[in-house]
Amino acid sequence: MSANVRSTRAADFDVQRCRADFPALQRHVHGKPLVYFDNANTAQKPLAVIEAVDGYYRRHNANVSRAVHTLGSEATALYEATRDKLRSFINAPSRDEVIFTRGATESINLVAYSWALPRLQSGDEILLTQMEHHANIVPWQLVCERTGAKIKVVPISQEGELLLDQLDALLTPRVKLLCLTHVSNVLGTVNPIARICAMARARGIPVLVDGSQAAPHLRIDVQALGCDFYAITGHKMFGPTGTGMLWAKRAILDAMPPFMGGGEMIKQVSFEKTVFNDLPYKFEAGTPNIAGVIGLGAAIDYINALGIETIRAIESDLLVYATQQLNTIPGMRIFGTAPGKAAVISFLIEGVHAHDLATILDTDGVAVRSGHHCAHPLMQFFGVAATARASLAFYNTREEVDVFITALLRARAMLL
Amino acid sequence: MSVANLYQQIVLDHHRTPRHHGVLAQATHNADGHNPLCGDHMHIELCIADDVLRDIAFNGEACAITTATASMMSERVIGLRREQIETLLASFDASLRATPDANAAVDLGELEALSELRRYPARLKCALLPWATLLAAWDIRISITTETAESPLP
Ligand SMILES: Cc1ncc(COP(=O)(O)O)c(C=O)c1O
């Protein structure tokens, strides 16, 4: 499981060989080959990830950082190796700033409760955007309820881009934190994070970036972005569920109290007083998802071996093709048309409900998501209750797009 | 499994031209139903006199299954008392489950067409939302969701 494999170039990419790495892609659904277009929901896992999880349980199963025996050291080494891989994946300055969590949701909650809650006062503001996932809305509402702080929202254009002049105007001294997604899970919009962080930094406002949808598609460099917090979820980047990461600058983490109490996060406990462990362990109470984290390490190796630039190129090509084909369908409405967007396409066909569409597509083996995508405020902005969403990954093909389009036409003919 | 069995002609007909769609001039009861899983919303108005449902109308934003169910349901429930509607719902509900109740007492009529939903468990709530909203309206519960602990579903 070494990461020494050199990145593939897009031109050399062999999609069929790549697909062979993903057992679930070999499946049939209702007698049809699976066309998995629900990658923004969760991605499929390559064998390397499945085997890393399996290998941990078969060979190395032991708790981390506690056991002196051989298995304990092996488990700890494998687990900690993922921290190093994540550090370099996001170009963090230090591995100590990489905190394992159960996913982006927990990462954001950690910041909400350990960083924001003790600081917020009545009259303060948390600035969000219209395109946030509920995971980057609800934790802020909860801490605002307890502190009297208020939520303000950066509006977007019909194309699905943040209105930067409005963002600028909303960055007042009352704002204690700006929280925004790197890539929209509904629109595919890639937000100009570096530019936005520069705007916020000029006013001394820290920025939390939800990188859930960025990690599988983009090169991430937290230092170049200039953000203060960055959240990632493992299952969308081909890793196991229940894994994720919060990155934050050391000075910020040092100043934060622990989120949860328990084992692993302490140096010394008496019933009078506990001395907390050093970073990152201060924020990692209890026995973690060791197998999952080891699997996440294998997922990062897989992405690196393929090369994130290659992934981006393949997905852009698929996105252009799928968008072209979709636009040939009468009554097609695509939500999110920002330039440079990721391969996430939310859409509706006039007169056809997204749910009916998804049910009919499923019987053709095509898996898409239908619903509000945990983004009610965004649905309200576009004035719809639900959309269908096709989200693509590097292992998808133009032939699959063709199957998808044929299935859509069949569904449309059936329902209209 | 053929999805055409679910979206069969009778279901599509009710979806394309829903009966009792709109509002009532003189509603005595009304309620809003939500399916938070998909964002669907249904508003139902009732006219109840002497404990009998005299008229019903529905509107809102919903999928073909929910709309067709509401339309077929509306045609069936006028003239019924609450207990009769509950019995009808119990039979309808049983028809949607993997093991339909062979002794289901009530002839479901057109609603039988929806029993194909038993092959689509993810869509069951689409067919139950109109019923839940109807019963909520009867109780003048102004807003319900398919996710409440004390859902009026049997
Ligand atoms: C943009 C965004 N943020 C946060 C999340 C939450 O991720 P998780 O449920 O893995 O914590 C998701 C996943 O749906 C997402 O798309």
C-alpha cells in the first residue's frame, strides 16, 4: 500500500482497468449493469480500501496508542500513517493539526461547540451561504440559539455563484466566523475560497471551509487557500464511512477546549483535574474508527496514484458530455451552471417529479439521488421542493451517460 | 420487475388529471402534510358534517405516486365516517406491505393499483402521505410530517 505509484496522465487513463478496482461497479441492479451516478452522496470503494480494512481486522487488530505489544504498535503505525497522508493531501503545515473525526458533520460540530460556543455573544454573527449543506447550517443554528448570535446568509446568483460584493458587504465587525462550502453538493459550484479567505482575513474574520465535496475532485492546499478550518469526510473520497478530518491552525486548536472527554485525550487524570493531551489527541477521545481510518489512508493512496489532476480532467470531460446530452431532453432544467464547476448535475424535467424519475431510473440500473440533498435553503432559492442529481466520478464513462440519457427519455415518456 | 406495473395507466391517469385537486369553497378542516425525505408537501381540505366526510380537496407539490394516491383516495372517502376511512387505510396499508393481509376486508378498487409499491419500499411514504394528512385534517392538526413519532398512520 505504498503511495510511490506515479500519477497516471489523463491520456493514459484506462477506465476499464480502473473500474475493475471497484467491486460494487461490477454489480447488476434489476438485471442491468449498475450505473452509479450518486457519487456526491457516497463514493464506491476500491479493493485497496476494502482490503486495508479487512487486513487490519485479520492481522493487526489492536487498540491504538495504548498497547505496547506488537499488534498495538502495528495498528498505531497504520492508523497514524493516515494522518501523514491527510497532512500532505491538504498540505497542512503539521500532522498535529490533523484531527480525525467521524466525518464532516462531526468536524463542523467540533468547531461549533469548542471554538464558537465559548466565544459567541448576543449581537455576534455567523456568516453562511445560500448553498450550504445542512451539516454547515444546523450546528451554527444550535450555537446561535444558545448564545443569542445570529446567522447571516451570503446570497447566490441564478447560475449558482456566490455574490462576492454582497459577501464583502456582509463581512462586518459583527461576524465572528465565515463558514462556506468549497464545492456545492447540489450545484457543483467551486467557490473561490482563496479570494474569499483574503477578503475575510483583511477584516480579521476566520473562515471554516466544508471540503466534503472538494476532496474527491480538487487539489486542496489549506495554506494556499488561507482558511482557518477545513473539514473533510472520508466516504465521499472513496474511503470508509464514519471517517473524516478537521484541520485547523495550531494556535487556534491550542486555544480550544476539548470537544469530548474520555480516554486518549488526556495526559493525566485525577478526580480533581485532568491535564489534556497534546494535539491532535486532545480532540480524539475514545477508541476511534481504526479500521476506517486505515482504509481512508488506502483511499488517499488510490487518489494519489491516479493523480488529482487526472481525475479533474476525466471528470470535466464527462461533465461537458453529460451536460450536452441532458440539454437535448425537452423540458430540461439544470441547476448550477457556474464556470469550472465540479461534475455534479442537479436537474429537473418539466412535469416530471424527481422521485418518480429516480424510481424509474433505478429499474434501468441507474442510481441517482432525488430530493432536497440536505440543502433546503438552496431548494427554496430555486423555488423547487426537490431535484434529481447525477454526480459523476472518474470511474464513470460516456457509455454510462448514454444509458442514463436513454433511461431519462424512457421515464419522461412514461410519466408525461 | 417492470416499473411499468407501478406507473400503470390508471396511476398515470390520476397523476395527469387528479380528481378533487384544488380547494374547497367551504372547508371545515384542513392540514398540511410534509415528507421531509423528499421535500414534498400536500395540503388537504375537508368538509365534514354530522361526522361524515362530505367533500375533500387537495393541492401541493408532490410526485406522481403521492398525487395519484391523493386523487384515488379522495374519490373513495367521500361519504365515509372516520372509522370507515381508517378501515380503508388499514387495508390499503396492508396491500403495500411485503405480506399483504389476505383477509383484508375492504375492496380497494382503483387503489389496488398502488399495491405494486410493495416492491419499492423507499416509496411507501409517498402513498401514505395523503392518508396521514387527511386524518390530521380530521383532527384539525394543522401540520404533520411523515417522520413524527406519533404519526397517525396505523
Ligand atoms: C457539502 C457537504 N457537507 C457536509 C456533508 C456531510 O457529510 P457527512 O454526513 O459525511 O458528515 C455532506 C454530505 O452529504 C456534503 O455534501
